[in-house]
Amino acid sequence: MSKGYFAAAVPSIYREGMGCGACYQIRCKNATLCNTVGTKVVLTDQNSDNRTDFVVSRKAFSAMALDGKGQQLLKTGIVDIEYKR
């Protein structure tokens, strides 16, 4: 179940809708703000912005943060991530 942990991905991942519903483990690489586990997201849409591979929901983005660092991570905006299906 996604429970609000959604993401949009670039066309090469979304694949004209064939990637819709796929689950990804996403982890932020900023050790100062992010935990080592990351979060799981469900792919629901295509992201046409080439600045990032994934655009994740606010809830999913905050879930990557260390305790007490959620707001600071949100203010950062774009972060480097690692991901796997």
C-alpha cells in the first residue's frame, strides 16, 4: 500500500505508463539531513522536468529525513538520491 508515498518519474522510467504502479526504494544521499533507509514509493505519473529522475510526494520526501530534519529537507528541495526497483 502506498499510504501517500507517491512519485512521478522521467519518461525513461515511466515508459509511457508501463512503469505505473511500480515500487521504488528511494534514499537521499545527504548524510546530514537524511536517514540511511529512505522510503518506498509507488510510481503514479510521468515527470517531464529533467532536473530530477523522481518527483515524490511531500510525505515520501519527508520520510527520507533524519528525525527532526523533515522541514529542513523539504526546504532543500532537490537532493541527490539512490533508487532501486
